[in-house]
Amino acid sequence: MPKSRSPLDPAFARTSTDRSSADEPKGSINLRIEAGTRHLIDEAAAILGKTRTDFMIESARRQAIDVVLDRRLFELEPQRYDAFVAALDNPPAPGPRLKALLRRRRAWEA
């Protein structure tokens, strides 16, 4: 019986045959993108010393992992569930640092 894989595991996207990633067939994704967005991606990739392709693959993979993890089921005992729901229903008031952050203009909205 194959072990279940975590989305954080680099092998997550592989099939259950446990092939090495070197044996894995590669495909391509073609995108149409606005010049400003492409420039922003290129700038971010350069800052990290990565190619545009590597930057986009890593960013998309990280986002995909976040989406998958956000959709995972978790169970709580009734008392912990009640505390969890109470915390969601009564979040702390935003402090001055959060308010200042939310007022800042985003770099991509220049």
C-alpha cells in the first residue's frame, strides 16, 4: 500500500510508481501576460537570482500547495471546536501596525 504524500513533499505531484523526477515527463504551459506583469515577474526573479521560468514554477507550486492545504479537513474535539469557533467569531482588534500596513500602496499597483 503506497504511503500518502504531503503536498509539501517534492514528490507530491508524482504518480504512485515512485519514479525519480529525472524520469518524469515534462510539459509546457503557455501564458499570455501583460508587459507590466511580465516586467514585475522578471524583476522579482532577478532579485532572487532565478530565471523567469524557475521563479514562476516555484511561485505557482507554492500557491498550489497553499490552496491544497487550505482545503484539507481537520477534526477537533467538541471543546476545542467551540474554542476555535469562538476565536474566529471574536478576532482581536487590529493594532496600529496592521492598520498602517493596510494603508500602504502595494508595489504592483504603481
